Amino acid sequence: MINLMPIGFTYNERHQIEDDYWGEVVSRIVLDDSLPEDALKGIESFSHVEVIYYFHRVDQNKIVPGARHPRNDSTLPKVGIFAQRGKNRPNRLGLTTVRVVEREGGELTVTGLDCINGTPILDIKPVMEEFLPKEPISQPDWSREIMKNYW
């Protein structure tokens, strides 16, 4: 068993779980009081960060450990949960690369974070070119189709 404590929480205008139109969402990540605000010191010098968060409103009974149709759309191929980015995953973890807007003390403002208001944040990591893939990215056509309106 692994026990994780949130490092903070997300605050934004999205209160309902929805699949699309996350690109313009502005979110504030507020560090937990147990962490010093200087834990974020220097993060504003990066254009982007990766945010790992917990899908806290996903019902445990709706977890899909195997294959399913993305977005439950039967016109799309049935693929394993680890071949898609759906929220109903075994450990309910989300990961998104977001744009840094500003840091003020123990608060980080970002855009493009696709989690709802009150979502527990587990970690934040700066995006560095050296950690990005060196070769071209490939993905199936169905994944491009479902992402048309995501951002």
C-alpha cells in the first residue's frame, strides 16, 4: 500500500466533470499549509509544469481495469485503460502539462489543467526539454478525434 498526501488543491471555475474545453481554464494550485511556500520558489521561471493529481470524484465502482471504448463511444476501438487517458483508471491518477501564468507565495496559477475545482494535487514537476521525447510522437487516429475539442 502506498499512502500519499496532497501537496495542495486546485481552485477553478469547473465544478462538474466534463470532457472538453479545458484550454482556457485558469486554475490556482494552492499548496497545503504543511509545505513552505518556498517549495514553489523558481517554478515561475519555467513556461510549463506537469501536474499529477487525483481524480477524487471518480466512483470506485466505475473503475475500469481492462479494455473499454474511449469515452464509452462504441464507434471507437476497444482499448486497454492504459492505452487511453480516461479518468476511471485503477489508481485514479491524472497527469497534465500546463502553462505557468504566475506564482505568488504558495500559489501557482496555470492554464490548461484538466481537473475540477477542489481536486487534490499530488505533485508538480517542471517541464524540461531534456525529458521530452527526442523522436516524433505517434498515436492512433481515434485519439486525435476525441481530442478535437479537449483544449
